[in-house]
Amino acid sequence: MINTDLHIHSQHSSDGEFSVGQIIDRCTDRNISTFSITDHNSVKGIDEAVCHAQQSGYDFIPGIEIDCNYKGINLHVLGYNINWKSEDFIKLETDISIKVMDSFAGMIDNLRQLGFIIDADAVFAKSDGKLPTGELIAEVMLSDRKYYSSLLTPYMEGGERSDMPYINFYLDYFAQDKPAFVPIHYMSYKDAVEMIKDNGGIPVVAHPGLNLKGKENIAEELLNNGAEGLEVFNNYHTGNQIDYFAGLVLQQNGIMTCGSDFHGKTKPLINIGQFKFDNRFEDYLNNSILRIKSDC
């Protein structure tokens, strides 16, 4: 039985909903005994998570998820067992915050040019001090009739994209190369890997099948250029992708990880401890988890 989830987001992620304490309560409910909080470009929740985990007897692995770019492709790299007190991560969060805020006006303008009705001030008010995201823009538009138009129909109740409307809207409009996408100059993949390693961590490529869809072979390059493993099991990979990425990890004796990518309301169909899994790789996955723990 896999009672591990190494990809969870707290409210310290721009698109996360729940506090660290609430996440640990959910881990208890879901019988998860080993977990990692991997907030986007932030380590703000780790001190609290370490304290809670020590009191509750959980195995907690300090983590982060860093936005970066490899040959023009936006990627996410997970870092495990990092020294979260390093100034590097404070600087990273500040840098990303500035870049995201600088991109926000372009996101709004692009939507308006596509025919959407949206008020930037309403999005800022809803953000409650956090970074505005594409998912939050969708939430604002879908929560007030004054923004309704036929363009929103797929994301409204009963629509074909209404199962997870906020993240689906983001993927349809703000993901790389989509109609409202605004490029952000993220650090290079090499620099992200080096930052993690320089701070004692283990770099693992998050959901490669999502970011590399149609270019899955690039995952081998990533393993050959610094990554120590791949997140093989998640809620995005097909069976064929699982087979392919597991095979790459096995060939290189790398680390195989699993994670839900839990966020809360932006991904309401995803729960902590939930991910696609193939029992053939259970022993290897468990050994990989032990390898990560041994670095704690």
C-alpha cells in the first residue's frame, strides 16, 4: 500500500486553498503517513509543517516546486529535502512574485481581446493579498453574472469543462501557447536544478507527461542534465506515459515519485493521496521513497 503523497500545495501557493494544519488533518483522514508540501516557488509553510509532523509522528519531507524553462518549454521541478532556510528560496519567491505581477495586466488584456468581460480590480480584491492567477480570474468571472458570456459556457455547471472549471480555464487560456498566455521569463532548468542541489536537495521533474505532452522523450534529456528522478505517478499521466517514464527511471537507477498535486478548489476532483498508480512498480517506488527519506 502506498501511503505517501509527495506533491501537495498549501495556501502558501498562489493557487492553493488549505492551511498546513488542514492539510495534515486531511493526511490523517486519507491514511497518508509520508508527505511533502511543495508550494510553488515558496517555502513559507515548511516550518509549520515540520512542527506539526514532529508532534503527530508523520514523515515530512521539506519540498518546493520551482517554475523553470528548458529549451523554450515551461517546466516544474520538485526539490526534496532542501535547506528551506536558505536565502536562495526567499529571493526566488520575490523574483517570481515580481514577474507574475508584471504579467497580470497582459493576462487581463488578452482575455478582453478574446471577448471576455473581466475587472482586474475584482481579481485583486478576491486574491486577498496573494498573487493573482489564471484560476482566480476564472473563479471571479464564474461567480458573478455581470461577467457571463457564451465564452464561459463550457466552464459553467453542465458544461463540458465544468468538472474542474478553474484549472480547466487556466489550461485552455493561460497555459503555454494558449490564446491568453503571457510569457514569463523563468529561470533556466539548469539553474533550478543547481539551486535545489546547492541547498542539499533532490531535484525531480514534476508531472513530465503534462508539460512535455507530445515531447515525452525530452524527459531523458532532463535526467541526463541534472534531475535525479521523475514524478511517474500523478493524476495527469496516461498508462503509456507511466510505462515510458518508469522505464526511463529504471534504466538510470533514478528516483521514482508519486503525488496528487493537491490544491483544493482549483482542482476539486483531486484529493490528497490520490494518483494513478501501477502495482508493477510498487517495490521500486517504495525504495525510491526510502532513498529520499534517507537524505533527511
